[in-house]
Amino acid sequence: MVHLPNELIIAIGKEVPAEHDLNTLAQTNRRFLSCIDPILYSRKTMDTTFCASLAELPTIAILRAVQQGGEDTLRKALRYNTDGLDQVLWFAVSHRFDRHLAILLSAYSVERYGTAMIERAMFNAAFRGRTYVLRTLLESGLIDPWRDKLLSRLLCSSVSGNSPASTSYILSIGDFDLDYVSGSGEAALDIAASRNFVEVTQLLLNTGRVDVEITSRTNLGFTPFLTAVYHGHEAIARALLATGLVDVNRATVHLPGQTALMLAAARGHVALVEMLLAQDGIEVDARDDDHRSALTFAASGGCAAVVEMLLATGKADIHARDRLGRTPLSQANSNAHVIGGALLSRKKFDDAEGAYVSDVGGLNWDIDSGSEHDAAYPVETLISCWNKRPVAAISSPGADTAPTVTRSKSHPPAVATAFNDDLGSAAAVANAYAVPELIFSPDDSYGTRGAVASEASECSAIGRDIIAAGGNAVDAMVGTTFCVGVIGMYHSGIGGGGFALVRDAEGNYEAVDFRETAPAAAFEDMYGDDEQLSIAGGLAVGVPGEVLGLEYIHQKYGVLEWRDIMQGAIRVARHGFRVSEDMVVKMNATIKDGKTYLLDDPIFAAEFAPKGELLKLGEVMTRKNLANTLERIANEGSDAFYHGEIAENLASFVQSRNGTLTVEDLETYTVTDRPVKSVRYRGLDVHGMSSPASGAVALQILKVLERYPASAWHDDRNLTVHRLAEAQRFAFAYRANLGDPAFVEERDILQYESDLLSEETIDRIHEGISDDKTKHPREYFPSEEDVAALPESHGTSHIVTLDDAGMAVSLTTTININFGAQIMEPSSGIILNDEMNDFSIPGISNEFGFAPSRANYIRPRKRPLSSMTPLIATYPNGTVYAVVGAAGGSRITSATAQCLWHAVEHGVTMGEALRLGRLHDQLVPNTLTLESFFPDLEGTTAAMQAKGHEVKVARPMLSAVQAIKRRDDGSFEAVGEPRQENSAGYSV
């Protein structure tokens, strides 16, 4: 039997009744495993990460032959059918099954599959230094290496991977453009210099064909030499100097006018400063556009060794003042005990150490004492001189006269508001809310015309003023959301997507899904066993949906002009916003082993570390490239994003980072309407999003809690906490089977959601909750077949708006993990999402051994399951009761349900509901998390442990809820998350 052709084995296999016989047959000869496995899959006798459909048997046969090393089986399978060969080819390359590559290529049809997968395989091989694979692909004749600058692009990829072998091979092929600029805005030499790839740099220099003085197009304006100095890469800098082609006094375009000596001095690169000072013609006292010298930078950075070296040249002017009138000594004020002596040995000051007088705006400011000599002075001076804490606001930049700042002796300076009191016309909008107040005020406010709440007070103010200017809740939402993407770029932005629940003034609801989708080239096993690829880099990027989603909602419901409502976000991006406590936390979270991509990646560093170190609390950050992008979107609509230059740059950049996003992916992206899920809860109608959002999960939690007396929270706090945790555990068990309804074949997702909200299911869950103890996680799933795990989801932003006509929006948007895929497209300033990490990855079980959820496996153009849970609650007569939602990954669902539960059942204001301690239990992992200020934390922890809960105490930032509640008098209670320093709710 083992010598029969594959086709006969398949035919016989279909008739063999016993699993044992099939397994025995499979073990007889490994080369037939590819034929046997599909039969086993069809009988559900084997657990597999591959497709279970017999209709896909030919592809499975090819794939198994590649995996198991059966060359004869592979050849026969290819003669039988070549369906899916492009995917199998990628699988073979990405999983290092190299010996079958030639066989696969011999059957590959460019007419049928195109060249995209061949190119992708080439870039993978070049990046990973797999010269054999690269040579085999290039010599296959399937693609012309001289078209579309393919060799130049491959060179950039091999250099990015620090692969001397593949770099050397590519350089040997022929005479092609070595200065080609990749999608990241860098040429090959730029890439090598920025990443300290010494051997690869030398290979490039040895050709004699690279432009040593090429200026990168990352908007940094760095040459390779400036890049090497900036990062402290001494060996690279010396190699470049050795060519004799480097202009040591050349200045940057970005970091305006800074020379290599300034860059090295600012960062304390002592060896590089010494090397530069030894160069003939070095300009020691050159000034940048802000009149700062290398000595100024060294003094400001506190590097005594560099200060001494510069002074020793006798060419450093210690009297030099920068644009704000500061001398090196005043810059060194906080380091006077270290640097002051070196400076004072060159000059004696008559005034007290550390004081200086600015020539700008009449300011006389004593840094140490904080005393003021003039009562009013320009805001620009304040921003540069006073950075101990975020203070109040900037008025509209570009005004003819600078606004004034006034303050009392006991409080930080505060900017007098520059808002126009007359907001009666839409024409006044651009000026009225162009740059919002930076008000660090209470978390909530009250008004009657409308309300907005978001994680950024500046953005909430934009939304508030849009309503004041005659806009409705949708106009306010759009303006606020674009702004949040500028300031809260670590959570959200136009490189991501989300969901919005919209209620119009007549009480009609629409659930809008603008969630990211998997690119067309994505497939189930694309990450193999390397989950990190779904977290950072190009392969983690899904197709962004935010711009089209916001435009769709605005076109249908908005009343003000699209261009007008975007002006606030554009001006905040262009003219700046203060770094908040929230942002400092997020930036610090990126630091691992003393390093962060926000500094190491020059694209990020241009915005987050313009002076060589991460921006500090209270400093002003600008995002001018993003401002330009937003301006194009404001003028041209979403077409500017999904078609043309921006789309081409995004696709090219993502591909340069080993991703699959294409222009076609962007051009074909669509917004989807989802059914609205609604329940009656405590006399209110609560509306939420259906899958792939998690509205039904939050609604189930509320319905289960409704089975208990509302007074239970006050009567027996610990028992109620246990019941709340158990309701969450059941809800998250049911959630494991949700997914994109268009792609889940195992069940009708919409019917499944209806079932999980049915009275029968709620009764069953209520009866399954024991007041005495918790249970093993497996006991919460609807059935044993449903036991599955979902990936942890991550950071998001939530915005809520409500107006006096009853229009309401609850919107959640995200780029997933903090700073998304950790890549920023340089020309547009767009930070890309890593939404692909929200899919389940086959073969990777969780710590409890639960298999990943098949309903959430990757498919081309599929939308991953999300925790996002925007809700709107109304009275039976249709009057809005509350608009609520949250950010916080998997904790979104539990936080949203808890805050609405507290407000409805426990007689508290919405502000009080948000301030109460929260708990979270998503079943997997098997942990009940309590916030550290949870009421009676010690007693509650002990009580929960006695019931079998594994309790963990976390800092008070499990989630970030934004909410608006209509009060009995008709006014709006707008509440920003009190756990976020910069969050605010505003009403008008």
C-alpha cells in the first residue's frame, strides 16, 4: 500500500473507518503524511492549526510535504493542484524549509499569483541574511531584479537586518543605485549609520559608490555622519571621516542648524567631541538657529568633561547668549557644583550664580527663587523658561500680538484666556478653538447645551467650543478625536481604527465599525511561533480605518464644515501642546534596559527627543508632519489618506519594515455598519456594539448583576464584589467565541450574541454563581468545545459627546499597544497600529493550556475581536440617561459596565461612579485584580481569597472611563477619567 500513488492513498483513506488505521498508515511512510492529515482533519480526530476543510486538501498536501520533507510527495501534490502555492512559498521561506524552494519555484506561475509574494520572500531573505534563498529567488527568472529598483530596495532590507552576507551578495550583482531612499526616508548608508552596523557600513563605503553626504528624507535632515554622531556611534563616525568626504561643519536641517559638534556635546559623547576637535577647520563656536553653541549644549547637559574640552580650545565664547538671552552658566544652573567651577574659572559674574536676564519681552526671571520682576511677559518666554509643571494655555499662535501671562505670588503662571466670547457663527470656529486652553481643572463640569469628555483636556475644550459655535455632538466628536490622536498618540491616532455608537436626535442608533482589517496578504500562520512579530514592526500593522470612519459619521450626521472642525487638531499639532504626566508615564514605559526606540529611532526622536533626551513634563511638543497630513485630510477628505501620496508612502514604509500593507489594502478599505445590541436594565434601555466589539459582553455583566438586589453593594460589600467578579468571569468565557461575523464559520455570531443575552442564559449564569466560592476557569465556558483563550488587548482612547438635541456619540479608537507597532511613517508623522496582535495565533496556548480561539484566527481583510465597548443608556421615553465608554484594553468591558452599574444602582453621581475603585477578572489569567484604593482593600482581599480568588492589587489605572450623564435638571455632567492627570469633561 505504501507504494501506491498519493491519489489512491486519499481514496482509500476516505473509506478507512478507524482513526487507529489512519494513524498507522501515516506512520508507515512520512512522505504520505500530507495526504493522510486532511482526512484526519475532516473527521476531527486530530488537533491542527491548519484548515479543516477537505476543499483545501491540495494546499494542505503541499504544505505538509514542505513541513515533513517529502520531496516525492511535494512533486506529486504540485502536479495534482497548485492552489495556494504563493502562501506555501511564503511559509517555506519564513519557516526555513529551504531545500524545497527550487521545487516550489518550478511550479510557480507569475501569471496566476503575481510577483508580490516572490518579492516579499526576497525581502525576508535579505533582511535575515539568508543568501541561498535570496540567490535562488533572484535566479529563478520569475522576476526581473532590475525593475522597480528591486536591487536597491533589497539592499536597504539587507542593511536593515545587519546582514553582511546578503549585503555583500547584493552588491556583487551589478551597478545599481546604492543611494536609493527607502520607504523610511533613509538610504542604505543612513540605515547602517543610525543602527551602528559597522561591518555593513564598511562594505558600502568600500564600493566607492555611496554618497557619504546624502541627506536622509526623514525630515531630520541628517547626513550619515551626523546620524552616527547623534547616536554616539564612534566607529561609524571614524569610518566615514576616513573617506575624506565628510564636511565636519555641516549642520542639520531639523534640530535647526546643529552641527556634529553640537550634537556630540549635547549628548555627552566625549570621545566624539575629542575626535571632532582634532579635525582641521572645525568651527568650535558655531551657532544653531536659536543662537546656541556647542558650549551651551554641553553646559545645559551637565557634561563637565566636554565643557572643559571646549574651553581648552580657547574658541568657545562663554559670554554667548541664546535667543532667550541665556548664557552657558545660566543653562548650567542646576549643575553649578560640577560645571560652574569650570565656567567661573574663565569669567567672574557680579550677579548671583544662576540668575540671568532675558532680552526677550522684558522678562527678568530668577530660576532659583521663581520671583518675578515684571507682571506680564510673552507666553513663548514662559514656555521656554518655566517647566516645573504644566500650566494654563497658549492662545492662538500667529496672532499679531503675544498674549500676556499673569500670576499671583503663590501659584504657577497662568495664561489669560484668548477665546472669543462671541461664538455665534460657524465662521468663528477656526479662531475660537484653534488652540485650546490647557486647563488642569476638576474632572467634570456641568452645562445645558452639550458636553464632551476625553483623555486630553485640550481636546475636550476643542469639542466644547465646537458645540458652542453651533456644532452638534458628532461635530464635537470628530474634532475631539482628531485632537486626541495628536496628543494621546501612544493610544490612538489616524494610524488606527475603532468603533462608534451614534444616536441621532430622533433616537435612531447606528453602530459604526471602522476597526483595522488584516491586509490581503495576511494568513493564519503568518507569525509561526514568533508572537513578537505581531507586536512591533511592519508585519504587525493592520489597515487603518479611523479617517474613513470619522468622515463617514460626519458626512451622515455633522452640521459644520469638515475642514473647520479639524482646525483645532491641526493647530495643536503644528504649534504644540504641553507634555502631560500621562505622556511622561507612557514614554517611560518604553524604556527597556536603559534604551527606548523613542530615542534610538531618529524618526521618533525628532518629535520626542528634539534636544537629544526625552521631552520632560511641561515642555512643548509639536508634530508638524502630522499637522501637514491632517491639513491635507481637512482639505481633501479621506481620499487624501487612502489614495495617492500618503497611501503610497504608508504602504512603502510598512513594507520596508517587513510588513505586507499595500496601496490596494488602503484603497479598498470600507467602513461597516454593525447591528446594535440592546437590553432593558433597571428600567433603562442600554445600547451597545455587536461583534467584533464587546458590547454584548458588557451588557451580559449588567443583566447578571440585575438579578441581585441593588442594595447589596451597601448591605454586603464583599459578597457583591465576589458576584461582580463572577459575572465578569462568565462574560469573558462567552466572549472567547466571538469574532468577525463575516469570517466565523463555526457559529452564527449574531445569534450567539442574542443567546448570551437571553433570559435563559442570564438565569443559567445567575444559578451558576456560588456565593461561597469561585471555580476553575474551565467551568465558566458554555461547553468543553468552547474552552479557548483570547490575546490580551491593550491601550485605547475613548471620547463621549452629547448635545441638547439628544444626539450622542460613544467612540473608542486605538492603535493597540502603546505607540502601536513602534514605527512612525516619517513624511506623514503617522504612528502605525499593531492591531494584528489582537488576532489569536494558532499553536500558541496560554498559561492554562487553553488553545487559542479559532473564531479569532487571522484571515485576509478580517477584523480582529476587540474589547471596545461604547454604550449609550436611555430612559424608556428615549431621553438620554448616559453616554459612557472606556480605554484600557481587556479592562474596557469591565470598567464600562461597573461605572454604569454604580451610577444606576448605587445612587451616586457619574463623577463619583468613576472615582470608585474598580476590579477586573477576565477569567484567563485566573486573577482578580483590585485597584490599590479599592474600599476596605485589606478586608476585601481577605474575603476574596477565602472564596478561592487569586487576588492581585494594581495601581489605580486599570482603565480610563469617559462619561456624560444627563442630570434631573436637564444639565449635563461631563466627567473625565480621574485616574488620568490630563483627562477632562467639559460642558457648555
